[in-house]
Amino acid sequence: MTAQSSRRPLALTMGDPAGIGPELILRAWLARASLSTPFFALADPNALGALARRLGFDAPIAEVSPAEASAAFSRALPVVALAERADARPGEPDPAFAPATIEAIERAVGYVRSGEASALVTNPIAKRTLYEAGFKFPGHTEYLGALAASWGAPAQPVMMIWSAVLAVVPVTIHVALSEVPGLLTRELIVSTARIVAADMTRRFGLARPRLALAGLNPHAGEGGAMGREEIETIAPAIAELSAEGLDVVGPLPADTMFHAAARARYDVALTMYHDQGLIPAKTLAFDTGVNVTLGLPFVRTSPDHGTAFDIAGKGLANPTSLIEALRLAARLAP
């Protein structure tokens, strides 16, 4: 038995079956020699096999249970079959396949909970397609928090985009920009920073993580001339965190905290809204960035890109971010 096959496998969801997730699964398995831990995919085995043949990939499919995945991994792509249909046409998102997308996530979380998988890795979903089918959560991150809570593990899920050059956490995530000032509270900043610090120690092994908090407004408010959120909300949160012994600085002007010299002074940047942090993260490490959900009772990683319906099924998908997500999940898994 190889060292790879002796490890508990990772559970990998298909994402939206009309997106690039299925192709990425195939490409990740083809790159299995670069992975330290096997994985199994939750998907439609027949659809994956048909896609492999169409793209000319030498990727035999083995329909397995989670317990059989590690032993099969070296010779075939292990797939745990879904009960719902997932044979979508590439590039044609359809709410009819939302049940399969959701089933893959729910079952993968269940396998991690039961110990049949060591960690969860998710392929991209299309929120609009899920919304059209009645999905009630803003996104993947929030849904995973609800699943954790449903089995008695209340969680505040925190999204981090991690790479070797930059790690960022948006305090507010999938909300309209106009809603950010009203949602940004001292309590939210403090609870988010506590989770980041705790998981950077517990999962990443940093004894005392250095956190840098951005301001909300241009020039971090310019002393109140461009807004008072820094004075009334962010600075008091930083003072509270400092009093608890956390290593925090800020509020910093967001336009000067992402160059190389500035990044060397912190481990994680906390930004006040989604694009404030994700634009620099994806600019610096689009192919190698990984979406990590902190604050959960299990490890979850994901590529930092979307479903890419425009190139789905064409053999053009870049698997680098998914491979990095698999590697990071294996590193962080207990």
C-alpha cells in the first residue's frame, strides 16, 4: 500500500455540473502524482466518463464507496455516485441540476463528519442557478455554516483567500456594496478577527498570527474627513482585539497595504468588503489562490474562481487552483 493510498481521502464535490468542475476533477486526477492525499469525487460517473472520452483524457472511472476510494485512486478516478441527475450540458446552466449540486455538498460534509473523508474540497457553484431553484443561502460559505449548525456545531464561517503571497479575509462577504456600512459593526469585526487568529494558529500553525485591518473609506477615512467608520467602528474593534492579546494593526488605507513590503508585515489582511480584498488576492495569485473557510468544525477549501461556463467542456480549464486547494486541504486536515 502506498503512502498516498493509506491516507483518508478528501471529498471533492462536482460544483455546477454545467461548469468547469467536472473537467477540473478529471484534470486533478490526471495530476495525481503531485498530490499527497487521494480524493473521491461526488458526481455522475457516467457523465464524467463521457466527458473524459470527449476530451481524450485517459481517465477511467471507478464507482466506489468512500471506504474504497483510496485503494482505487492510483488506477482510476474514484467517484461516489449521486442520486440526483447531474448529466448537464457543458456551458448551459440549468436549475434542474441544482438538487444534484446541493446533494454533493451535503453528502460530502456528511462524509467528513463521519470520518470517511479527511476534509472537504468544493468545485465552483453558480449562485444564480441555485437561487432560481429556491436555494436560500447567499453562497457556499454560508451554506456550509448552516450545515455545520444542523449537526450541533454552531459556526460563524469566515472566507479566506489564501496563497503563498497573500491571505485576505473580507469581513462582509456576498452583499451589495451599499449594504456594507450598515452591516459593518465592531462586534462583527471582532468575532471575525478572533476566528481568523484561532484558525491560523490551529490549522496553519502560526503561534501569534499578525492581522492587518483595512479601513472602509479612501485613505482610511482621512481622520474623519471621508467617513467616520474607521473612528467609530474599526478602531474600537482593533483596540478590543489588542486588549485580548491579538497582534493587530490598522485601520490601514487599503490602497497601500498590498504591495510587497507592506505584505511582509502581516500574515492575513482583513478587509471590510468583498472586492477590497479579493481584487488584490486574485490579481497576485489568480491561478494559485485557494478559498479556505475558517470557523468551521472541518476543513474546507475550494478554487478561488467561478464556474467559467464560457469554456466548460472545451478542454480549456486550468486545474491549478483546484490542485492547490486539494494540496492545502491535505495539509490542514487533522
